[in-house]
Amino acid sequence: MDVFAVLVAAAVAFGLGALWYGIFRRAWVANSGVPTDELGAPTNGGNPLTYLGAYVCIVLVAGMMRHIFAMAGIDTMLKGLMAGGGIGLFIIAPWITLNNLFASRAKCLCWIDGGYATIACAAIGLVLVAMR
């Protein structure tokens, strides 16, 4: 059952990513440096392997979070939400910021990408505990 919870949590986070990057699409595309087509959309936007790879990455994060939660005894929805949000805000977002700083990328990408990491991890934590 834990594998199913991980897959569902990853799907929720993936869906949040679609919503998040839909909202911040213009700013993200303008500042990320990804190649775009004549309409301003990322050229790899139609490549299913990009989305499959993204989902696999989120599954890995959700799987590790499930493991951490089990070891730490995180067993309530509030604890899951807080622990997940903390992982996103204090582990993943700073690492994204580190990469952006050394790549001399726009600071707004730290907020956009780090914000998504925080919200997605909080959602993963909530779903993992809810499906225990």
C-alpha cells in the first residue's frame, strides 16, 4: 500500500507543478533560458520523456519522504504537512537557490522553483500521511 501512496502523492505533486508553472509560465520561461518556439513555449514542452522523467524524479522524492516519515513516526496530517513543507523549504529550495546562484540565473527562479518545491513537498507529506 505504501507504493500506491507514493505514486498518488507524486501524481498530486506533479499536478500541482502543472498548475504552478502554468501560473508562473511567462516569468519562468523568460528567466530560465530554456529554448522556446515562435509562440514562446518551451521547445521540449511536447516531449513525453520530459514529463516522464519529471514524474520519476517526484516519485523518488515522495519515496524518500515516505521512508523518512516512517522512521520519524510522522503520523498525523499536520505533521505530514509541516514535515513535507519543511523538506521543500529548508532542503530542496536552498539547493535550487545554490544552483541558480552559481549559474548566475535570475533570482526570481529561486522563488518560482523553490516555491513549487515547498508546496509540492507539503502536498506529498499530506497525501502520504492521509493514505497511511
